[in-house]
Amino acid sequence: MRCLFLVLACACAFPAAAHPHSASECREGGDFIRNAARARDAGATRDFFVGRLEDDLLTIRAFPPALRWFARDAADEAFLRTEVQAVFDAPAASERHRDAFLERCARRAERLARAAQ
């Protein structure tokens, strides 16, 4: 049991290498972006929403990268931040934002997968 704990502790101590998001992770991210657009439509301001995102990202960094949702490293954070900002900077229907995010997330995942080979 002690050996298992040591292995898990060591695995959590090293940052996870950048990896492509799965289709499921992209869909979850797309839902997040769609909900950002819905929040915008309900009156949330860009400053408020981006501020909350930054607070959440700060909290998420307390966990080992392998246990984080979507934003495992600074590049993932920048990608998500840019997508949220676009919701407020170029308003469109929530489903349109989601669909555009899914396309960009899939392309990014393909790029990361090629780079890892």
C-alpha cells in the first residue's frame, strides 16, 4: 500500500505533458462556451465573466495537471481564455459560439497529436 501511495505521489508531482483534448473534453468545453454566451445574454459583463474564469483557473492550478478539467497547462488556459473573450468581443448566438469552439478545439487537438508523434 505504501508503494502505491509513493507511485501516485510521484505521478502527481510531475506536470502532465501537453496532450490533445478528447472529443468528449471538446464537447464539455463547447458547453462551457455556450453557457458563457448564455450568461452574456442574461447580462453578465465581459469583465465579470473573465474575472470569474481567472479565479477558477487559479483554483484549478492547485490540483495536479492530470486531475484538472480542460486547462491542464498555460496553453490550455490561454486557449480557453481566448474563446471566452470572443464570446463577449464578437457576440453571436450561443450555439454558434459552441460550434465554432468545437471546430477550433478539434483542430487544436489534431495539431497537438501530430506534434506528439
